[in-house]
Amino acid sequence: EIIGAKLVYKSGGVNCGAFGAVDSYWGCGGGQIFTELIKQDAAGNAVFYPTSSTDTVTTVNTWDCANGCTVSYWLSNTYHSNSNEIIFMDENTPYVVDESDIFSLQYSEGCCGVSTSDNAGEACADVYFYYIAATCEES
């Protein structure tokens, strides 16, 4: 079971055309972070992190898009749109995953396919997962 994820900024930058259209690592500037980790599976896209109970996240504003994608922008008292790394930790809400699950980092407006005409850039990151340690029973 996954209890968290760590995003480490590698290169590039993105902007949404607001807040002076300055590139950032993770979002739109102005304190809003538009990057989220999405799990893509047979049931459709679902926001994996952040959630409203993720450590260090103070606000998550989520909306459903016409194309079926559910996205959010979020605020944190620890991270900002140019943090070198972001750790999503939520030990109270573990996720069961398997080898067929696919994950992607998405910029919320891009996933929705709305308000993209003023967006620009690409950013790359390494993604690491935190797992609950497995225990083995002796036979």
C-alpha cells in the first residue's frame, strides 16, 4: 500500500498566463500549485495526491471536468510553486496499487483541456513512492 509520494524537480518550467506569466516548477505562482499525481486505471483518471488529508496541504480545491478528468489546485504552508521537492504523505489513507496501474503528473488545466491557450512550458520531475512496510509471517 502506498502512503505517500515525493516529487523532485529536475528541469524546465510551466506557467498558466496569470501572476505575470513567470515560469515555475509546479504551478501557476501566487502560492497556488497546479501539479498533481494522477492514477490512471480502467475506472478513469483519479487524483491520487494531494488529498484534503495529505500532510502539509492546507487547501485543496477540486473540480470535475467535462472530459471526465477530476483535477485540483492546492495550497501548502510548507511548499510553493518553486519548491525543489514536494512530499505528499497521508498515512491515514493508504492506496492499494498493482503493477497494471499507471501514474502521471498532470497540470490541472491541461488534464481538463480548458484554459490552456495561455499556458506554456514543460517541467520534468522524478517521482518516488512511500510504501507501508510489508510483514511476512513465518510458516
